[in-house]
Amino acid sequence: MSALMELAGRVASGAGLDNALDVEIEVALFEPDEKWGSIRPNARGTKVVCTGHDGSVGVFWANEWTGDRLGAVTALRARAQALITGGE
């Protein structure tokens, strides 16, 4: 089972808000843009650290993905499927 599908399973089986899961989801669904090239959790797993293409660093709260667990699971499964089929 892929890491994305395992994460989707943990999100689906949980309840309520969970910042640690929100951080994992944020990292898993990250897509580089014009400013930010990469993302990782901070050392405590409470926020995300984005690194810019110019070397700049930003520290942010993750989106509240676990407020809509069905939406988060759907997004994670779609990302997993895209990786399998080469859709990214």
C-alpha cells in the first residue's frame, strides 16, 4: 500500500481535528508554485516549512484538512491514483 493510501486510511478512520495529520496531509498534497519549491514538517510536526526557489524559508500552519476528512481522503486518493497512472 502506498504511503498516500496509508495516510488516507488514517485520515478516514480518525475523528475530529488533528493538527499532526493536517501537517502530514499538507506535505503530501503540496505542489510547487512560482514561489515555493518544497515543503516539509517542522521538527515537532506542528507546522510546515516551505523553501522558496530563491532559498527563502517560510513557516506556516497547515490547512485544517481534518475539518473535512472526506475531502482530505478524496484528495489523497486522487494524488495516489495520479502518481500510479503518471498523471502528475
